[in-house]
Amino acid sequence: MYTVLVIDDSVSMRKVISDIINALDEFEVVDTACDAFDAREKIKQLEPDLVTIDMNMPKMSGVTFLRNLMRLHPMPAVVISGESARGSDIFNDGAVGFVPKPALGETMQSFHTKVQETLMNLTFLLKQYTLKKPKPIKPVAQQVKKVDLSNGIVEKKIHPDEVLPKMPASFGGAKIIGIGSSTGGVESLLQVFKKLPDGLPPIVMTQHIPYGFSSSFAQRLNDHSSVNVVEVEQDTILESGWAYLAPGNQHLVIKKQGNDYIATLLDAQKVSRHKPSVDIMFRSLNNSAGSSAMAVMMTGMGDDGSIGIKELYDNGAYTVAQNEESCVVFGMPAKAIQAGAIKDIVHLNDIAKYIVDFANGRKK
């Protein structure tokens, strides 16, 4: 379990954020702080695994506090703030995640989902951090009771058929690579992209990630790879040497246009409980590329992608799943394996090699 310190000058917002985080089994809010100075003392005492920071605070701004924290006591920090205009600047200051506070008209359930998805996407990083972090000066003085915020509501699971028809390609075209991931995928994808060379077939990616974070994450991948990585835009011609990440609030669909692959964005309902959905991306790859595609299923919770990758497998595509040992959560890869949709099961450290081998014709 990962411990969290919530920093916000608003009493009500501290309560809201704490309740959202405490609804996750993997996280526990051990205390809250009303400003930077209060937070500084509690970080020393409790040594939390993660802090959430509001940018607009009294006595010391969140920006200054974040910079000081990264200089004096570097640790994972997620900004939860209404100042969305800062964009990727917070990542340059050292934050590992950003969630905008609820906008006018936005439901609390939407905010709830964004906070939880952001934290779950950081579990791989937190696992690495907790192995080497200092021990707290004294035991945790406060334990916050877990709360169930679901109110008994179970989200309906939408099948890909309701959003994108199944029309498998009969003839393959140029090679293309698709990667699907969720919990733990942010840091895992970074590890893969650091090893990828330039000149590969186009890569498309669906990572379950909150809207507002996907663009900055694409920039992080780009900064650490020889591959050019961008958050995909509507009607983009996919090029070799480039990788395209689905935005955090739309499905990524690949279509064939002449000899080109075109990325389009679909603003539809969630599929397999996700938007963007790996199932939608993989199905679209099967519809457009079929046996010319490679599909990689990486770490993640749930079963999103298992339908689409099975269709690719049945159509002759090359399919790979990350192994249990190297996954943060062996959910999505396990479901794909159980569906009989995987040709090779590989360690995270070897995924880049398998992608290169596919590009060079050594895997199919």
C-alpha cells in the first residue's frame, strides 16, 4: 500500500481528494496539510510515498513548493489544481502527474475517475521509489477510514461492436505496430521507448491515461527516445519513425487510405470500460492492416484489448504479451493469453527487441 499526503488550502477539497484516494485499495492518505510549511513538517515525520499539491496556496505557492521539494527531498508528486493553463510546465518542475480540479459543469464522478486513474498509472514508479525511500521519523499518527464512493453503481461494459464494426482486412499492407497498456504502463512504456531505434514502422498506442496528462506523457516519451512521439491528432497520416499516443479522452482508430494508414479520433462511449480503449485500437488495426500488424499487450488492470488482439491473432497478425514477472498488474496480458491470442510472452526488458525483430522481418 502506498501512503499519500494531500496538500491543499481548502478543507473541503482536502476531504474530497482524501476520500477519492482512500477508495483505492493500493493507496492510503496518512495525513493532510493546509500549506507548504505544514506539508514540509509532515513529510519529514511521515515520509509518504506520494504527495498531491495544489498550485494556489497561501504563504508559499505550489510552484515554489514543488521546486523546493524536488531540490531538497525529491519524491513523487501529483499536482491537483485548477490552474490547468500551466500545462507541461509542472512536469518540468518535477511533477509526475497532473489532474485539473473540476471545471464548471463537470461531475464529481469524472474528477474521481481522473484522480484514481492518474494514481494507478504511477504504481510502477512508486514501487521503485518505495524500495529506496527513507523511513519515517515516527509512526503514522492518523489512519483515514476507507470509503466506498461507488454507491452501488456498476458501470456497464460496452462491447466494441457497439462502437466500431468488425471488418477484418483480407490483405495486409505496410507494417504497423500497436501497443496497449494501463496500470503501470506509463513507466513501462518509457523503458521500452528508451531502447527503440529510429526508422521503425509507425507505432500507435492506447494507454489508459487521464485527459490533460496524455500530451505531456507523449512529450516525455519523445524526450527519451529516438522515435518521434506525439499525441495523435485527427486525420493524421502515420509515418515510419513516429509513434502516436491516443488522447486521454478519445478512441484511436486506424484506417487504410490508399497505401497510407490514417489515424482518426472517435469521441464515442467507453468500450470495455475505457476511453480510449485498447479494444477499439486493436480492432481498427485488424480492420486496416490485419496480418501486417504487430500487437503488444502490456501491463494493465482488467481485460481491455483482449477482444481486439484475439481478432488480430486470428487474422495472422504477430501478437506479444508482457510476462507476469515484469508487469505491475498482470491483468490485461493475462486475459489476452487466456483468450489464446498471444504468440510470444516476453519480459518488459525484451519488448523493444521483439518490436525491432518484427520490423526487420524476424518475427511474424
